[in-house]
Amino acid sequence: MEQNYDLELLLGLDGASYEAATGYVVEFTVQQTDKTAERPHGINYALVFRSKLGGKPYIKFDNAHGVEHQGGKHV
């Protein structure tokens, strides 16, 4: 059985929080799930940048749902 070290490294970030700048943190959530059409690699993830005090994120990247294309042909 082949080891997938990249996957192990990614899953190891689950729950990690790093101070990106004074007063701001980057938080990771990474979980292995069943492979589906929405998550073909079987990974559920979120990367959040927020104040160290908590509250709403300034920016968040995740694969919780698809995003509809809002632009035209070249956007």
C-alpha cells in the first residue's frame, strides 16, 4: 500500500492556527470525507484569515459549496 504523505501533511493541519501578523491568525480545518462529485479527492477544507479576537473572517477559502460563474465568456 502506497503512503500518501501529501494527504497526511494536509490532514495534519486540521485545527492549526498560526499568527500571520500581530493580531491576525490563519486557521485551518481539514477533514477526510467520502469521495463525491463535489469532493472528488475526499477532502473537506477551510482556510480562514481573521482577527485573533475572533469574529467574522476577513477572508475564507473552502469547498463547502460550488460557486456559480457570474462573469461573461472571458471572466
